[in-house]
Amino acid sequence: MGKLGLTEILVILVIVVLLFGGRKIPELMKGLGTGIKEFKNAAKENDEPAPSKKQPTQDENKL
């Protein structure tokens, strides 16, 4: 029930071609690839530990 068969994939592809036309699909795929690439880069940046913020001591607060 969770798997897509060959027939279902072909029907989806035909519907996509009918909706967007053959010329528009490469542009859509390029945009999708760019979006995925940016998402992965943003996720990688979030995985790096953030620089720790030094808490001011009482002596520094007096200045």
C-alpha cells in the first residue's frame, strides 16, 4: 500500500507533463534542485555548534 508501482508513476508523469508542458519541466527541476541544495547547506550550518557567549563577570558589569 505504501509503494508506488510503475503504472502510478507513469500516470503522475503524464499529468505533470500535461499541466506544465515539456518546456517548463527542466526549469522546475532546476529550481527544485537549487532549493534542496540550499536546504542542505542551511541544515549543515545549523549542525555546527554555535559560538559560546561569554557571560560577563561581576567585575565586568561594574565597568
